[in-house]
Amino acid sequence: MHDDAAGGVTPGRAAAPAAGYAGVLEIESVDHEARGVARLDGKVVFVDGALPGERVVASPYRRREKFDNAQLVALRHASPARVAPRCAHFGVCGGCSLQHAEIRTQVAIKQRVLEDNLRHIGRVAPERMLRPIEGPAWGYRQRARLSVRHVPKKGGVLVGFHERRSSYVADMRECHVLPARIAALLMPLRDLVAGLSIRDRVPQVELAVGARVDVLVFRVLLPPSADDEALLRRFAETHGVQAWLQPAGPASARPFWPLDAPALDYELPGFGVRMPFHPTEFTQVNQAVNEVLVTRAVRLVDPQPGEHIADFFCGLGNFTLALARGARAVTGVEGSAGLVERARANAAANGLAARATFHAADLFAPDAAALAAWGRFDKALIDPPREGAVALVKALGAQGAAAPRRIVYVSCNPATLARDAGLLVGEFGYALKAAGAVNMFPHTSHVESIALFERD
């Protein structure tokens, strides 16, 4: 089979590829960045847009001593899992990297990435693999940060994600991972910003979709004029969104129009919890998957009425409040004082203040005395950022017999999960009972996961 378009996969703004390799490359697997992996004369070649089992013609665009990066030029044999990308911008826009693979294959790739990281980095293997957590394949992205650039050479203002391997803003006219009503605003947003007197000083628009309102946060490096404000009000009213303005850091964002819009929040219906949040605060981008993830995490923790449970890196209480429905007490710990205040308010609003307490602390340099002061934890949930939780894992492990007997680890980086799993199993006597992938970001290479550790 020949397909010079290669599923729309192109190198974007990367340097022009060198002359193609002589011969055909056999794609053995896919790496953590969704690139096909081949070998040529003992050297690894990462081929953008190639899938396992394919035979491809490729051209290198970056050469290193031990590996090359290459673009797919033509298919000689296509995988049966290859599909036509839905989005016309796929291959240029950097928002997605896997639209050329059908969704079941994407999930299988992510599960394999998780297993490979656990085996090669952590030197561990789960006793059982959990069924991957999945959700809607399209229209799922309820949080997004869209870049804005005034580019006269391209006809005006661009609004969208960055191009692949580039700081340029993609010329996006559609986006299928955003909710359809939000994707429909891409072109009207261009026109809006183009009409502002400060169009060169609006670098981004941040999206936050709640249960009852859609919020667009306009980053403004200069105050909008009276005419600008009139345009923003008209846009918000016409398109049924609430506009916010952010003149400085994330905490400076404030509602602009309308001022009487419903509060921004999301629900965890299985736990009777409603979670208000600020549009620049961290929440999961995929609420449908988040609901399933919280349910699975709570089931794995298995909170009992007499237990004290820790929720480390608790954020605004996404897992904490669900855990508090079943436990005697839950202690949430988070590095951001602002999020801790939000979590306390959320606990109170949901009638859980008596069961859920919160502390601000640096979990990348945990204090043994503070850990002890919070009391002994029967079980713990850890949900760190991409850096993982190595210092916290060591601090908990150092508690010896007082350490939590069960730990559920929710990860957004399989490499740091694997590293921390190696410590929990190899140094602190835990067993890796189960692990599974979470497809929080369909059509991207991003791998989220969940793992269960126990010790006697």
C-alpha cells in the first residue's frame, strides 16, 4: 500500500528532512511519544506517525549518535489499526499525535507503555493488569489553553494549539477534541481578538467548561479599552459564555461578563459531590474519565468507617471528598495554599468539613515531623504531578511499621510512577498488586495510570 500523505503526519516547522533512508523500515513498536520504533544498522529510528507492524519509507530530520528522528514519507504496508484522521489539521497541529490509530489501538499502546516503564525502569510487574479506563473519544477536552497570535502574513489573528515541534500557532479552523460548541468559537475568537485595540497583547485564551457554564479567560497584557470591553461583552452574550480577564498571574483572573453567570463547578455524582473551581486552577481535562477514575481509586483504597486516610497532592479535593464519604477521616495535603483553601471550602460546601482536613506542605521535601503530626494513616492516595513523588515515597517508607498498609498511586507520567514503584517494592516491602492505564487524553501520547500497592 502506498500513501504519501502518511495519515496527515508531517514534521510541522521542523528542519527539512535529509535524503530518505535506503530501503524500507520495519516498525517494531511505538514509544511513549507515539512514534514508531524501527532499527537500522543497529541504530534506533523514531518515525513520526508510524504504527507497529508497518513497513515504511522514512526520512530523518534529526540525527543523534544513538538514534534518529524521522518523518514518515510513504507506507509500504499499513497496520489494520490505521484510520484516516478526523481533523484536517492533524500532523500540523501539536494537539494530537495518534488520530491515525483507531481508539482501541491507542489504549493498547498506552497500556503497553505503562507495562514497559514498570518493567524497565522500576524492575517490577503488577500481579494483575486493570482494565484501562476509557471515555468519549471526541469532544472530551473541557480544559485547554489556546495560544493567540496576530500574524498579518497569515491574514490576521490565529487562535489554537502550537504546531508540532514549534512555537508557531497552528492555523486551526476546527478541533474535534474540544466540545463542539467550543470548537465552533475558534473562528469567532479570531474575529473578536482582531477587533481589539490590544490584539497584539492578548497571548492566550484559557478554556474551562463547567457543569453549568463555559468560561473563557482572556490573558490581557494591557487593559482593554472601553470599545474593547464592549466587544468582549457582545461576544460573551452572543455565544453564551462567561468572559474573564487575567492581567497578571493565574490568581489575577476575574469575571468580566456576565457577572451573574452560574458558578464554575463539576460534579462527582457517584459520591454526591459538587466541586466549585477557579478557571485557572488545576482540574482534570476530561470530566467523564475523571468520574470513572475517582470511582476506581476509591474502590481500590476501600475506605472503611474507622480508617484515617491520606490524600497527598490533593489539589482542590477531587479524591479527598469522595474518600471522605466512606472513611472516618481524610487528611488532604497540597503544596498550593490557594488550593488548600479551595479544598476546605469545597469540603464545607459538601457537608464534609468534619471528616476532611487539609494542610499546605511541600511534598517534594516532606517533613517527617509534619507527617507524624498529622497522625498515622491506615491508607494513602498519591496523585503527584509529572515529577512523581520520590521524596514522599521515601518519607512514608521510613515510617516502617507505621507506614500506610495500602497506597493507591494515580500518575500522569509512567516513568516516574515506575521509578517510585521500584522504591515501594524494592526498598519498603510493598507488593504491586495491580496497575492500569487511564486514557485521559484520547488521540495523544499522554499516558495516565493508576496502581495499587499493599504490604502485610
